[in-house]
Amino acid sequence: MIKLKISLSAMLLALATTLSAQVGPDEVIPRPVRYSVTNGMVPSSMVEDAVVISDDAEFVREIFPLDDFARREAYGIEITPGGITIKAVSDEGIYRARTTLEYMKGMGESLKCCTIFDYPRFRHRGVMFDISRNFRDKDFILKQIDVLASLKMNSLHLHLADDAGWRVEIGSYPELCSRAAYRFGKTWEEWSAGGCHYANRSDAGASGGFLTKEDVRQIVKYAASRHINVIPEIELPGHSAEVLDAYPSLACVDEVGGEPVFSSDVCIGNEATFAFYDAVLGEIIDMFPSEYIHIGGDEASKGSWEKCPRCKERMLKEGLSGVDELQSYMIRRIGKFLSSKGRILLGWDEIMQGGLAAGAAVMSWRGTQNGEEAIRASHDVIMSPNTYCYLDYYQDAPMYCPRAIGGYIPLDKVYSYDPAEGISDISHLLGIQGNLWCEFISSAEQFEYMLYPRAFAIAEIGWSPQEVRSYPDFRRRALSLSKRISKRGYNTFNLEEEFGERPQSKEVVSHMARGCAVKYNIPYSKKYPSTGTDALTDGKQGGWSYSNNAWQGFSSDMDVVVDLGEKKPIHYVGAWFFSCITNWVAFPEKMEISVSDDGSDFRSVYTLRREIDDDNLKGSNYALYGVPISENARYVRVRAVRADKPRHEFLFTDEIVVN
Ligand SMILES: [Zn+2]
């Protein structure tokens, strides 16, 4: 009997192995629009002999109602015991079909007989690589293009210039590479901590690098043969400290001596600035065939423009009402230059400040509302909101991840995003992009760890119709793909070991002050109100990110009084605090507890002090400030005091627990 059992389970195991080796379209990322599985299977090797039909009348009729871009990329596949047929009307469609077949072939030795009909939801499906903060070379980029192509992505945006380094060869301004591409400090963190010093390439200890024109030619060609467009980004007018180090004459000047003023913004009053960008962008256009040229446009500090005599003269002469309009003047001029070359200006959503240049396209990163607004004004928009698409944020519990910039965007959060939500005119919504900023991503391994599997989700959101998407099904496929690319030498995040959201945020904490009124001696931050005056006694605790609406922020010390309703014995007062120094959020250096019977006359009962060592508190951190007391009182006052240190701007807490 026992023997029979063993052989039966062995048979079942063998059967299961055989079944899993038969791959169907339900394994593919991004999930095809529709498919049906029929009887039978064929060996995977048959993929090589797939026959292409480009004029199948029924297929042509079926794709006729689609948008141009979708028609171009649409394909059909029929797998029957007699062979494999691809239907498509363009090289791109044939390529996407072959990608699906190769994907299935990579998973097993035989393919289930099936029919597939597929096309993309959006025309732009991409990722952005920041190779300025920490340089990544040509070979690394080519390696990632292989995965992006297998996900049917069609856009790779390279952030080529920023304060931390210039990363592309420009012949007309050679110092950009011989000087602004090198620095003291191998990683962005070392460079930043050391005072942001640039180096000449030949200096001892210089670190950096850039893509040569030949590197770019190879990247563009490799990507194009996989139907991926490479969008170059040359950041202006802010984030340009490296340009000003190499060419100080492009900086604003002071009011008295006309000496260059240090800032990350180039001078807009100086004609030489425009000559510089015309030349640089001219060479960029020669290197990159992309219709869109990204000019950055984000986070200019604008301070130097207010004082610089040249910028002031420009504002006066052009009738510009302030520095926002001055920035807009520059963006419009650059936009005209690009359009004279047959290209379209693309920029971060700050390019809307002071008026958006005609024909410009916008990448919406500060949430989704700027993108929605640009679409209402009939501009084309790519959605890459930092609430869903920022791949430099933590993807799991911060204590189990390498340091990240902050936030918390796990795979299911990325996947839950629908770019079309809230959009008034879908025809202006070009698509979706995941952004991988690299301040804290210093190695190739960490770069891939942050990118995969979250890039899989970006790809599926961009391609698959909203109604066929399901997270549990996607997660199953993402896990399988992660394992396969890990075997091919990619360092992916291990989804199987995902810890998930902060446990405290999943349960309501029951305590004596729950539901009690809170009086604010200092108001909470209007920017981070959580749910308002009930937030600190509602029993709800925060998640890993302070933006999850349970953490309440204070841009000051915190000073609140909890009214227990009547005099009660109290033996404990505690609160969690959150810190992320890169986001100007810090732990308090002390928490003072005092109690009162009447709400006006308080007696101090405990002061908890904490040494805060910012160097040892990198990334996101959580600390419980819990205090044992033995009092009888109705009112509990909690005062949390910030340290007098740089970046100790905000305090965040989620609940005042009293027992
Ligand atoms: Zn100026």
C-alpha cells in the first residue's frame, strides 16, 4: 500500500513537471489583450520556423479601428500542431509577435496550441535611467535593453546631465567631458559629503565617465533594432552645476563686481547660454534620432536670477513678470530651436510654471495633477508620478533593503496605477514611464535590484488593457520572470522574501486615548495633515512611507494635549516617530510629557532624550518614544522638540498612545 502511494505521488510529480513545461500565453508579461488555448502542443523549437503573413484580411479588419501606433505594433499568433503563424502589418508588429514567442520558448520545451491577438494600450512605455549621479556604461545599458525589449517596452530615457556629472561626449564644448564628467568621490554620496568637487580626468583620484559618440551610436542602434527609442535628456536651466564648473562664464553674476555666482542654474540673461545649448542640443540631435528631446526643466532654484543684472535686464526687456516667466522664456526659446530641427521638446512638469511652450510635451512626476492639467491644455503627457513610478523609492521594508531615497513603492503599488484615471482626453496621454534616479544607487547590482521586477509592472500597465490586469496573476508571472532573469545574471529583488507594509499600519491599536480630543498648541503641517485633528488618536498607525496618510507632519516642534475626558490612572505614554534625513524629516531630540487635571496647569513628569546621529540614520527609520509614568490626570501634554541641526525640518508621528 505504501509502495503504491509513493509511485502514485512520483507519477503526479512527473505529470506536474510535464505540464509546467508546456507554456501558454498566460505566462507572458505583458499580458496579451486576448488569447485562447486549444488542444495540443508543439515543441518550442518550432518558433524559429514561424511563418509571417502580413496581409491576412481578417487580421487587417480587426486592427482597423485601433490607433495608428497600436495598429503598427499589433500582432496575431496561431500555434497549431501544423506550425506557427504570425500576423502583423509592420516590422514592429512582427517583432512584438516574435518577442511573445521567444518569451514562451524561454519558459519550457513545448508550447500550448493557442491563438493570440495583441496590441499596446499606450504608445510610450518606458523607463528612465539616471546615469549622471552614478555613471553606468554602454555595456550595462545594452544588458538592460534586452530585458526592456522582452517586456515590449519601446522607450529608454537617459538622464545624461546633472550636477553630479555630464555623461555624453560633446565636441564643441570639450570641457564638459574632460572636467564635468569627473569628480572626487566615487559614489554620489561620497562626492556630496565631500563638498561636491569636480575633477579633471587626469587628476589623481578622479572618478567618473561618459558615453562617447561611438557608445551612443551603438546604444541607439541596438535599441532601434529592438524597436526601442532612446530619449536623451540634457537638464537645463537647473541641476547644471557641472556645466558651470566647466564653463563658469554661463553662470549668473553678482550685482557689484560681475563675478560668477555659484548656483545650479545657468544664467538666462546671457546670450552665450543659448549659444551653448544650441550647440550641445545640435550634437545631441545628430546622435539621437528620437522625436522627443528631454530638456529637464525641474527644480531650478531661481534664486540667482532674481539678483543677476543680466537676468534682470532680460526680464525687463522681454516684459517678464518674474523668475517663473524667465524660465518659461528659456524653455520656449529652446523649444523653438528643437522644433526648427524637427524635434519636440519634452520636460518635467515644472516647465508648466510661467506658461507652457507651444507644442511641448510634459512628463508628470510631481503626482498626476500636473499631467492632468497639461492634458486639459491640450499638451501631450507621459505619466511618471512619484506616487507610483519612482523606482528609486524603497520596494520593501526599509530595514531589509539597501539604502534608498525614501518613500515606499512596492510592486503591488506600482501595479495598482492606472495612468488613464482622471484624464480628460486620453488622446493626449502618451503613456507611462518608471524613473530610476540614482543618488543612492551606486552599483550595477543595486541598479538592477531596484529596476526588477518593478519595471515588469510598468511594462504591463503600458501595454495591457486595464480590464485584463490582475495583481495576483501578475505577481505569479513576475516571480517566474525574476527567477529566469536572475539565472541570466540580473540581480533582481527577491519577491519571495518580500516583507510587505509596516505591520503596525495593518491593525488598529487600542488604547486609553483612542477617540479622545487633541488640542494643538502648534498646528500640524498643512502639507501633511493626515486625517486632521483626529489623526493622533484614531488608532491608525503609519506605513513605511510618511505619505500614506496616517503619519501627521509638523514643520515645527510638536506640542499637543490629549484630553482623556476624565481623570484616570496613567502608566504609559508613547509615540512612534519617523525619520528620513534626505527628505528633511528627523527624529525629535527630546519628548517631554506633562499632565494636568484642568488643562491649564501642567506638571512635568518625564523627559525622554535621544542622541541623534544622522550619519548612522540613512534612509527611512522608525523609533518608538515610549515613557513609563505613574500619574492620575485628565490631560496629557506631549511635546517633541527638534534638534538644532541641518535638515531637521519636519517631525512625523502617527499616534499618541496612552495607557
Ligand atoms: Zn543671470
